[in-house]
Amino acid sequence: MEINSSFGNFTGGAEGSGSPGQSDFVTFLQMLTTQMQNQDPLNPMEASDFAVQLATFAGVEQQTYTNQLLATMIGQTGLSDLGGWVGMEARLYGGAHFSGDPIELTPDPALGADEVVLIVRNDNDEIVDTRSLDPETQSYVWDGQDTDGNPLPDGTYRFEVESRLDGEELDTQPVAAYVPILEARYEDGMTMLVLPGGLFVESGQVTGLRPPSEPDAADTM
């Protein structure tokens, strides 16, 4: 079976065992404290630099924990169990197929950002839409329109969120979308999920699962 590569190639799971420990966070804070104590008092670091370090650590910590937890869950789940996923909505990174229905996104802006921009790319990696989001936004419904408000054609789109502080970029991260699961298959030693638009993804890439729901049009812009 040839897997449609337009959906991306994000792997679930993480190397090693165990969840991120509190010691990692303590070590990070010790390093940050040492950095502050030894900085040049005549040329101290900008507050935005510290914000970038904190945001980066928090994002990596959370993603590592999520990947390890899901890897454990998937490892204990057989194809018969995945059959119960059919008809559910999976939270996935890498993009989603648009065919007229709004797509619910779960942006996760960087900690401390005062400006957040949603970036939408098409199959050719061209930016087709950008729009401002509230820095506190955790759920957003994309209506399938470009920057000028014109409807975009059916196709697969990828989403990113750029976080800024005082006009400076903190980071740019992929945004997950909720995608319907149409079928579960076992192919070449892998458990694959079939998604709208002829897309396939390994079950280990799922970062969330929920019953289907209708997006609230009031959340779109």
C-alpha cells in the first residue's frame, strides 16, 4: 500500500522509557538560574530570551510526555480494539483534508506570547491564509477561507502557529487538527488509520481521540 505522504511523517512514541520526570524540570531551572547569576550585569539577557527558553522547554516536555503515554497505549492495543476508533475523531499533527466543512484546530501558543498568528499551507507548501489569534486560544475552527476571505479548493492543508513577544518571534509550532477516522487497517506490520481525502496515518501518531462533534461556527473568523 502506498501511503499518501502529503499528510506528513510524524512518528508517535519516544525513545527511552518512563515519563518526563520532575528532575528534568529542576535541572532546567538550575541551569537557567546559573545562567542568570553569571550573566554580564552591563549586558543582561532580554526578558524575551528567557521566555523563549521557557516556552521551548515546556513544549518539548509536554510533547515527550504525550508521545510516551500514547506509545504505551498503542502498544497495548490490537487491531480489534482500534476498530472502536472508526467513526471517532483523532487529534493529529501533519495536516487535514478540507472538503468544505470547517476543521477544528488545537493551537498551543508559546508561553508569554502577546501576539499569535495562524499560518495555513497547501499541498505545495504555499501560505494560503494567515490570521491573528488570541494568545490564550486553545481551540479554533478554521473555515477554509484564504486571507482575503475567498473559499479555498478541496485539498490537504497544514497548520502552524507563530508566537511573538514584543514583535520578536518566540517560536513556530505545528498545530493539531481533529480528523475523522474512516477505517483501521493492518498493513506491512503497521496499524494504519484511513482518513478523509485518501490519507493514511499510523495509529501511533494519534495524540487524542473523541466522539464526533459539530464545530461551533461562532469560533471561526
